[in-house]
Amino acid sequence: MLINHKSKEQIESEAELISAAQKDLRKFEPIYNIYFERVFRFVYQRLDSKEEASDISSQVFLKAMENIKKYNNYGIPFSAWLFRIAINEMSNYFTKQTKERTINIDTIQIEGILLESGIEFENEKIELLINSLKQLTEGDLLLIELRFFENNSFKEIGEILDITENNAKVKTYRILDRIKQMIVKHA
Amino acid sequence: MHKSTAMKSKKININRPTISSDEINSFKNFNSIINQVKSTKPIYKKTWFLSTLGVTIIAASILMIVILNQTHCVTVNNKTKTQAIKFINPPIPQANIPYLSIKIRNNIDTVIQLQSGTTIKIPSGSIQSQTRKAITETIELRIREFNEPASVFLSGIPMQYDSASRKYTFETAGMIDIAAYKNNERLCINPQTPITLNIVSQNNSPEFNAYYLDTTKKHWQYKGKPSINKNGNTTTTNNQRNEKVKQQYNNVVPLIAPVLPQKANPLKWNIKVDVLQNEFPEFVSYKDVLFEVDKPLGKDDNVFGKTEWENIIIEKTNTTGLYSLLFSKGTQQIKYFVRPVFEGKAYTIAKAKYDTAFAKYKIALKTRLENEAKIKQTYESEIAEQENLYNNTVNRNIIQDKIIRTFKIQNFGIWNCDRVFSYSSERKKINANFEINGVQTNNSVYFVDKKINAVITMYPNSVLYHNPNSKEILWAITDDFKIAIFNSEQFKSIPNELDKYTFNLKELTVKIDRPEDFINLYNNGFK
């Protein structure tokens, strides 16, 4: 999960850390330590190379530190703001590089998407699902990844993608419908 | 990336190994990032900083006084902030399933057989330090096995997986929690020599997969399909030992006895062939060896003498001193059985060389036998030590009429043979609410159907899939760790026509201090 549920105390504690970092960038280190692994996993989920995932993660934190004064915690959660930066960095990376975009998927996640699409889990459906994922646009794939691979709630997806919770839900189910149609067509 | 544009190409990896937190943390470098951030005027030189410094010092002093006077409150608040429900959360802490501690030597192959019959095959050198250094000393294995719902429940290991906020429950055909330690430092598995788990179960369904519990990402990872064997022989230790001893002997440079030269028989005919000495080292010191044919010269042999052969193959036969010589040219072939012999002076020289070579061979043979005896003794004592280390703690049963699922593991942790649990349509859906001694409870309630090897966690207003033909039990743990139950007889009394029901669980007076207390109660239907 990208964004864990936080207690009131945790939110207050994080706000204190952000406020401190806004005044002195050296105080950003505790935030870096909290979020580094989650940002790295988010980036590496979409790449094959750990080294490149490390470089992009560093870029994400560099951007976050450069812009920390602009972050206003009354808007969206800090984690959602950080993952928006990560998504933009990934987008820049794939625009500049000719590297392949990677989709890393577990069998359980395949089962999850098939079940959610109302399709019975069978071995031959796995390949059809993979083919249909390859055909999705980047935006659609990102929604599927955030929901099914990273298990975010629609509220969290909305916060990351700057859309409403309901819009995130409607869009996700439309994509699932399209996946189902693609699988049924070729089954 | 968030724009809806089609991408050039995508590569799909299925079940890529998960990167560990330790490895991710090795990429952390905060100093490098802060050095890259655009340099700004140092904070201590800023006007606002200097002007507010005095105010801050006064405020900090006041704050310190307040903190020092309220130490207790601060401590309590910190505690609240760090409180979190553990991912693996044993419901009755004092009855958690304990680890079996087994000491093994890492420099020899080990087979551990657990009470259930499950075996763990640990190849020599398969356990390493976290920094991937070899470990030769004795190490400690900590193992727990969970084969039935009671032990799975007590472990607190989550048997559900979340996909898109939907929870699915796993039915297990055997689960193992395994780790290795040296001086309490956690060790890892050498990926080149994985450990083999042979998990015993009575369920022969091919639907069970191998899963690894990723405690960092907090989910089960699919790890492939285990191979299934019925009545697999799990007592192969003796064969393995013999194989190991043989391997050790083969490491010694093989000794080749020189061949006693034979005089040529003047009544027989012979063939001269140049022998490749590396293929037949027994001829290495002899010159002018001839191959005496083991049959009289016949008519066909005239063809032999007139043919310019393209290929000659010399091979040993099962009879000592007898070789076969196969001559071939295209499809034409002729084969003779021959003995190496010498004529005249060549025999005298060969015999003298043989006497010298044989004397050397006898000395080498003696040394070799002594070395072999040492290797054997060391190996046997290591085996005996190994057996002593774990025989006292492990009951070594022979498995009969059980299914064995085999798969290899490259990580220590919790491994499971699972399948996604699904209810058949014959079950009756009941919207369930729960009470303990007549008072509504919000505690988790656990549902087990004895036909299925799974524990289903239920909450108020959950749907319970009831099978009137099955033996079903519900239990809950009260806040003071007592058990409340709704037994199988009470299930039989649920009216068929109801689609809503409040299950009133009765608290038992029995105290649960050890895992056996709960397992015995469970096995006896909580009577």
C-alpha cells in the first residue's frame, strides 16, 4: 500500500516534521527515512533496474525538498503529494529514455483483477489478461496498478491523481469492463 | 505518465522476486540529495533567523520547563503514537505456537523430519550470513509447523489476502515458519543451494500452490506449484550418506594400477595400434605394445589387412585384460577382442617398468586407503553429531498414506501450501451477528468447518456460509483471553428458513495457558 491509514497523532507528528523541514531542509531527513522505501518500491514496480529505481527515487526526493515550502498540508496528504512527484518523474523518465516500461504482477494480483472483472480464474485467462494490460494507455494502467497492485483505496487514488474518489471508482470499473471485453473476445 | 497516451512497449514480469527492505535501504543516501538541492543562504545568516533567535530561546526554555514537569504525560503520548496492530498477531499470546530449536552443522547435508512427517532438506553450505558470507559452524534452526486450523489460529498468521479491498481466505495444506540464527543473528539462504520443503498433508487436491508471506508488503506471494507425491519416501538419509561418502572419495585423484605385461603368443596374430595415453593411462609407460587377437586368423581377416581404416575405437571389456578393437571405414566395420602383449626385448623393458610402477602404486594405494579411512571417519562422526543434535527434539516418523508437496525455498520465513477458499453453492447464507453470554460483541469471531482446513475470521454483520451437513464451530477470544464458543450441536439447531441469526457464544471457564490447552479443546469440539 502506498498510503497507510494514519492516526490523528501520526498526522500531527508528520505535520511537525514537514513544518520543520520547510524551515530547514536538513530536517527533511526523518521524512526521507519514512518514505524512501515506499517511493523506491513504487518506482521499482515500474522498472527492471534497481539502480535506475534508486536514481529516480533520489530525483523524487530532490524535487520534494526543492518544493517543500510550496506543500500545504491542508490540501492533500503529504504522501499523495510525494507520489504525484514520483508519477511525474516516472513520466519524464519514460519520455526521455527509450527503456521499456515494466509491469510487475503477482499471480494473486492476476486473480484479483480477474475476480473483480467477473471472470473465472483459469490458467489460459492469465495470458489474455496480460495481453489486455499491455494494450492499456498509461493513464489506465496507472489506475489499475494503484488499485490492484498497490491496493490503494479509491479515496487515496483520487488524492494521488487529483480526481474525485467517485471519478477514480468509475474510471477503474470502466477499465475493468474493457479488460473483460478484451478477454472474452479472445477466450 | 498520468496522461492517457498509449505506450511504446511494455514488459511484463510475473512473480518477480521481492526486493528486501535491507537492499532498498542500501540505496539510501540523504547527504547526496541535500548536496544537490540548490544552495541557499545558510539559515543562520538570515535576518529573520537572527531576529527570532532570542524569542525562540525564551520559548524553548519555557517549553523545557513544561516538559520536565510533565514527563509522564509525554511518555504516554509517545506510546500512543507508536502503537500499531502487529501484522502477525497471536490472538492468545501465552498460547502462541513455539519454535522448535534444532542445531545443525552447515557443512554437511541435513534432512530434518518433523513430527508430522514433513521433511526439510538443507544442502551443505546453503545457509549464509546476511552479508552472504559462508558459515561453517553449528547454527540454530527455528521451525514451527501448522497443519490444522487450531495451530494456524494460535499463530496469528494472517490467512487472508487483500485484493482491491476484497478479502479472500486461504485453505492450507501445510504451513511452515522457518528461520536460521547464529548467535541470535538472523541468517539467510544461499540462492544457489535452495532448501527443499516436503510438506505432508492429507489433502490430495492439485489446486494448492506454494506461497511466501511477505511481512514487509504484508501479503502472500505466489511461488509456483509444488510437485505432489503420494507416500513419498522421506527416509532417504542412508542413501544420501552413501552418496556423500562416494562424492568425497571421488575427490581423491583416482589410482590406476599398471597392467602386468604379457608375452606375445607365437601361435596367435596381433595388431599394432598407437594408443592415446591419456585415454589408457595403464599403457603410459610401455612402448611397442601389441594387441593379440583372441581368435585364429580367418579368411575375412584378409580384408582387414588390405583396408585403410579411418577410425579405430579401443574399449575395455568386462574381462580383466581383454579389450575390444573396432575398426571402421564408412559403413564397413570389423571388431576384434584383443589382449595387450609384448614381443622379445620390448617385453623385458615393459616388465622392468611394470615392477617399478607397481612398487610405486602399492605405496600410493596404502596412502589412499588411509586417507579414505580418515574421510569416512570424519564424515560418520559429523553424521552422528548431526543426529544427536536434532534426534532429541524431533520425532522421526515414517509417513504412510499421506500426500507430500515439494518445493524449494530461497528465503527464510513463512511458507504455505494454500488454495483460495471458496464456498460451494449448497451452503446457506446467514447474515450473522454475535453475542458473548448474551451481550453483543464487536470482537472477531472465528468460524471453522471441519471439512475445510481454514479459519474464517468473521465480524458483526458478516455473511456466514452454513452447511447443515457439516461439523461447524464458532469461537471468540474475550478481552481477558478466555474462549467463548458456539459448538456444532448448536449449529444443528439453527432453523433452516432463517437468513439472519444472532450467534450467542458461551464463555468457557477453562484457562488457556499453553497451545496444547487450546488444541486439545479444539480437537474435542470444545467440550
